Amino acid sequence: MTAVSRDDRPDIADLLAFYASVGVDEALEDEPLNRFAEAASKPPERAPATVTPPTGENAALPRPTSLSRAGMGERQAAAPAARAPSGTATVPDEAQAALARQLATRAASLDELRQHMAAFDGCNLKFTAKNLVFADGNPNAAVMLVGEAPERDEDIEGLPFVGRSGRLLDRMLAAIGLDRTSAYIANVIPWRPPGNRTPTPHETEICRPFIERQIELVNPKVLVNLGGLSANTLLNTTEAILRLRGNWRVHTTAAGIAIPAMPTLHPAYLLRTPAHKKLAWRDFLEVKAKLRALG
């Protein structure tokens, strides 16, 4: 066996670059934990006691028997199950989705819906996010834009589309004569997934009733789906966004109201692929024409 030289050890810059490439952009704790200090502060473990076999007169005495594994299992089974501490993440399941549907249906206004979402603990994303990202803009606007999930800047400020992708979206809206006072903006997922990862199908299904009720309460004339997750969730399709974009679809609310919907590319995608901005520009021109036609 050969010793590992200092030059063969991973460089800290390479390690940080690897973390950044897989989406690790912030620590879960505000302060770093010194594991070496923790190990040094622990008391040394005691060595297990050894049993000396009995000799002489004591050798004839029966030795105490140890508790068998079966007995231990019975004793553990008889003990009451430990309750999960409050404030811990919940595993997404159908029961949580059903509760989300119940709360969403109960909301008679956007304010009530926001209160229900803030109190809802059925989505594990809530426990790693800093803020609930509910909406921004004018709830009486004729057009509603629905993105995918908050990113780091949105999570910090509690508003959708406030980072680089938000500034691009503002320019896209301005190009067709709109701004945040004449549009309403929300997301399918109201809590930021850790590391900006893609939400799981369970997480999306749990959050679906909230955004569907939000659309129903706003009741826009035109819906714009920003990105594949928004389009697939709200238009009940599995097609890729590059095939969906530019083609009018319909989002139907629980009350049966049909809202024209335009799937288009997410601003974050456009920042990574500037050549496709021309496609989004065509989609927004379609939205402008539709708004004029609907008056």
C-alpha cells in the first residue's frame, strides 16, 4: 500500500466547484459545524466490561441468561411509538394531497388561500424554504403568468420572479405593453426546492390544488404557462415545452370555466439558451393579440 501524497488530495476549489455543479449553493445552517471539535469534546468511550468465568464453589451456580433477541423485539413492540416532533418534514402522500384540496376549496378569497397555504405543513419543501412565495402583481389583471418554482432570490424575498429571470420577465412584459401592475404572477410550487432541484411528482401533486384555486379566484382572461412544469401540471399533458410552446391550449377550472392558455419558455431557460428568446417573443405577441381580441 502506498501513502497518499499531499498533491493527490482533492483541492478545496475543485470540491466547491463540484458542489456548485450539482446545485449546492447554500448551507442548511447559518454557521458551519466543526465536526472535529465535536469529536474532541466527547468523553472517551468505556471499554465493555469483561465477565470472569466463575471458579470454585461459584462454578456450580447457574449463570444469568441474557435477554434474547425475540424478547427484546417484544419489549420494543410493547413500547409506545415515538411521536415525530412538530415542525419536521412530512413525507408526501395522498393524504396530504387530499388535505391540500380540502383547504384550497375552502378558500373564498386570495387572502384566505394564502393563510391556508402558510399554515399547511403537508409539503416537505416548506421546511427547507425560507418563505412562502405566493404571488405578485395585480389580482384583477387580465393576464396571469404561472411559473414553476421559486429560486434563491425569490425564496429570500418571498416574491416570484425577482432575480435575473424576473428582470428578463419584466422586459418581456414591457415589450407587449404590460408590467407588474397589469399582470398577476405566481408559481405552481410556492416553496423553493433545495438547491433549485426539480420538484418531485408527489410535491407537485400536493401543491396543484393551491395554484388551481389561485387561478380560479383570479379568473384571468389569458393564462401564460412559463416552463414545462407549469404547462404539464395545469394543462394535463406530458409533452415537452418546446413542442407545446406557441400553441394555444385551454385550462379548465373546477367550476368549468375555460381559460385560453399559452405555454412558453421559462425566463431561466432563456438565460441559459439566449437563441430561443425569439421563440418566446413570438409567444408573447400571441398573448398580446389574444388580449386585444378579448377586449
